[in-house]
Amino acid sequence: MKHMLKYIFSIVFILCFSIVINAQEQTKDTVRIPQRYGLRLGVDIHRLTKSLYDDNYKGLELVGDYRITKKFYIAGELGNEEKTTDDDNLNYTTKGTYFKVGFDYNAYENWLDMENQIYVGMRAGVGSFSQQLNSYNIYQPGSFYGVNTVTNGQEFNGLSASWLEVVTGLKAEVFNNVYVGFSLRLNYLINNKEPDGFANLYIPGFNKTYENSKFGAGFNYTISYFIPLYKGKTKAKKQ
């Protein structure tokens, strides 16, 4: 019995010693990395540069996100567009503003204190705008040219639309607190207030619309600056 107790005590001692050693090794292999939380503000470079080289377009989109957990961000966009479209049959100008709000989920597992993103998310968007019909073509088979262009200038005000977006993209830190990013967006039109006798062929923030379809698509290139507000801590293993 005495030998049995010694044997059991030895096994318990070895097990306890192993647990302590293992815990110490895990402590050595695991560090607590401070995670920064704050506000990131930026601008869509695509719309900004397009306004410089395209005489038929003027636009500006401000982007932002706020980190609320390790993986989730509240995100949104605020923009203004003026676009003149010259199709085969008509020429029209769209002017208006839009606002989008939603969230991003960062699916990328950063190493140590890196804060890059490969994300998916959603947005709810609303827009208020006007359409101006500048001119349109009437086909006249008996005439010399076959087409007669009619200058109109009729303006339709008080138009609006709302939609949902599924977003995927990335953001990478290129300098301290400076990020560049790219996103793709699949849009679904929920509400579209159209004037009598004219369709909303382009909606600011939603982009081009298609006949008999509520779907659209868009993208942006961004540069933004991160403003850290506070730090939290989470465990991350050394590689």
C-alpha cells in the first residue's frame, strides 16, 4: 500500500509538473498584441481623378469606417455626382447626392500588429437627384440624314432611389496610418422614383441601371488615413 501511494504521488507530481511546464511554454509562445481602435477617413481616387480628365463627369466620394470589434467595422460613403451621358438616341445629365451606411467584416488574419483587411460587407444606400433631358434623336426615314436631333432641356427634379449593396474588397497600409484600398459592389435596387415619360438611366451612387433589371454594379479605389482613438488587447501567437 505504501509503495502504491508513492507510485500514485509520483504520477500526480509528474502530471502537475508537465502542466506547469506546458503553461509556461504557452505563455512564452503567446503575447498580448495591442489592437488599435479608431476612425479611418478617406476619398475615392477613381471619382476624383475622373473629374479631372472627363469633361462629362464631376464627382467626389468620401469614405470612412470605425472599428468596433477585432473583426467588425461600421462603414459608409457620402458622395456627389454630376454626369452627362451621350447615348445613340439621347443626351441627358444626372446630378445628385447619395449616402451609404453598413458594416465590413475583416476575414484576413493579420500577423502581430498588422491591420490590413480583406473584407466582405453590406451597405444600405439612398440617393436624391435630378435628371435633365438635353436632347434626343428622332428617326425620319424620308429625310436626308435619317435622324433629327431635338434639343429639349426639360428637367425632372425631386427624384430618389434606395438600394442594398454587397461589398468585397481590401485595404492595405502603405505608410504609417495611410491605407489604399479597392472594393467591388453588387447593387440591388429597392425603390426608384422615376418621372413621367423618362427613366432613371443613371443613379448617383448606384451607377447605371438596366432595363427590366434591379441589379447594378460599382467599384472604388480609395486612399484613407487612420485616426487611432484607443487601444484594446487580444491574444496573438508569435510565428
